[in-house]
Amino acid sequence: MNVDFLAGLVFVAVFAGVILIHEIGHFVVGRLFKVEIEEFGVGLPPRILTLFRWQGTDFTLNWLPLGGFNRFKGENDPNVPGGLAAASPWVRMAVLLAGATMNLLAGVLVFSILYTQTGVPDFNTVQVYEVSPGSPADQAGLLTNDIILAVGGEPVNDDGQLRAIIHDYLDRPLPMTVQRGDQVVELTAVPLSSRTVEEGALGFVPGPGYIAPASWFATLPYSVRMTVAQGQQILLLPAQLIRGTLSPEEGRFLGFKGIYDIFQQTVDRDVESRTMPSAAAAPAGPTYFTLRLIAMLTITLGVFNLLPFPALDGGRILFVLYEIILRRRVPPEFENVVHAVGMMILLAFMLYVNVMDFINPVNIILP
């Protein structure tokens, strides 16, 4: 199958899936608290057909394959009995939080699937993830998947220690002891001070080694840890942009085209990894890059929806918190206007981001 066509299928399926998971969260919690839901749509309107009706909810199939939606009864009108706006603030809070929660749980699940392929990180070992062609590490004979046992005669158990030792040996021969399968190999490399920070003095990417998990449940602590770390990175982006530790290009939002371009790379990498010899393959499973991107997308959607901006779940949660704390509700008319303005701003921003994907595309190359 053509890789571009496969990437397109994966892009549509994943993008629709992470949005649909979000909406399923709202639906399940809404039904749990007996909030009436008039329609649950798979895809976006216009409607193709009504699949079936269950407990007062029409389940519909729609033409645009970009996720789904819930149409809650009385979503913005507290005078409609049984509707969302008429529910208690705690019920509304639970319904609003449910979508993002489902996305974050999906992130944990995806990382768990990934770790069953790769093994779970062993933070007491250092493994070689990638070696740049023509680099000092490449010339010395270092290979992907080598385990670094010692550098400069000193045992190594984390990449921070490794980097410090390499820095001490700039422009000098550095003896290295690595484990390659069942063999222990002695190498000598010369880290060069003339190489840039991005290139690295030796030109290889280190990271924690991987060990097979005892069971699927053993992957969960690592999956939760990675999901939290990804969420924190997203939240820290504005601060990094302000401090200058992240360039505007690196922190830029991507539209459909930008995300699709990344999907092309991930699918291509995963297809290549299936044909590479095991000794040369990265410490990854057959769908490593695609799974990482799926996890990033669903976590990003969950975190983004919790931002305190009007029209987003986080913006609606702010109004509910105000009601809970002060025991006084913001007039629905005012809240609806705020969310309507927020939605217009979001739509304009999304249009700008998607146009910029074509006018000034981001050149992202996966490591």
C-alpha cells in the first residue's frame, strides 16, 4: 500500500478517534447523571442517517469524518428541565471534565500499548537510540541499541552522568565499554568541541534502556508518568516562549496539514522499521512513532480543552467554579455571549493556523 495513502487513512482515523473519545466521555458522564442528550453524532454534520435511538438519544452518522459531538438538551438554557444547564453545578463540572479525562486516559492506554512493544524504561541503564552518520560515535563503531556500560573507565547509569563525562573529554580520546547483545565491546571515540549542541560532541542520542514488563499492569506507572510529563510540557510552552528557551517556530500551532505532514513521517518511519535488521532498528516496536504521535495528540486535546478560555471546557468550568464558590450563578445570557465570542475567536485562530500551514509550512523532521 502507498505510504502517503496509508498516512492519510491513519491521520483521519486517529484525528477522528481522539475527538470521538472526548465526546464519549461527555456522553457517558452525562447519562450517568441523567442529563438528557438529544443526539450523539459520529462525524460532523450534515447528517447521513440516524443509526438508532436509545433512551431518548438519536445516534447519527454524519458526512465529515472528524470526530463527533453531543447535543445536550438545554445546554445553554437553565430553564429547560432535564437539560445540562439546569443540572447542579457539580454535575455540570463532572460532565465538562469528562471529555479531557477520557483523552488523558487514552494517552495512558496508548503509552501502555507502546511499552508492551518496547519494554518499560530502565533508568539505571543508558542505551543508544540513534547514531548520526559520519559522527565521531559512528566512526568509533557505536551502534544503535548498544548499552553503554562505562565511559572513561567510569561506570555509567544515567545519560546526565554520561554527558558530563563526555564534556570532560572534549577533543581527547574517550574509551567506552558497551554491551552489544551478548558481547562486551571496547571502543574509543573523540568528542569534538567544534560540533554544535544540536549535533552533540559525539553525535549519538542516549536514553534509558528498556526491559520487558512483567505484565501489562507493570506498564501503567510508566504510562501515567509519561502522560503527566507530556501534559506539563504543553502547559509550560508559553513560559518557554517568553523566556526564549523555545523558539516561536518550535512552539507554533499546527493545523490539519501540519499534523498530516508529521503523520506521513511517523508512518514512513514505522514502515521502514519493519524492514530494518533488528540490530540496526531503534529501541521501538513496529508502530512506535505512530503510537507516540497518537499519545501526543490525545493528551494535547485533553489539556487544551481544559484551558480557561471561553467556549472551551475549561472556560465553562470557570463559570461553574464561580457558581460553586460564591453560590451565585452568572446570568446565562452573559455566559452565552462570552462563549459565543470565544468561539468566534477560536474559529478565526484555527483558520489562521491552517492557512499558515500552507503559506509558511513548518519543517519538522522527526529524530
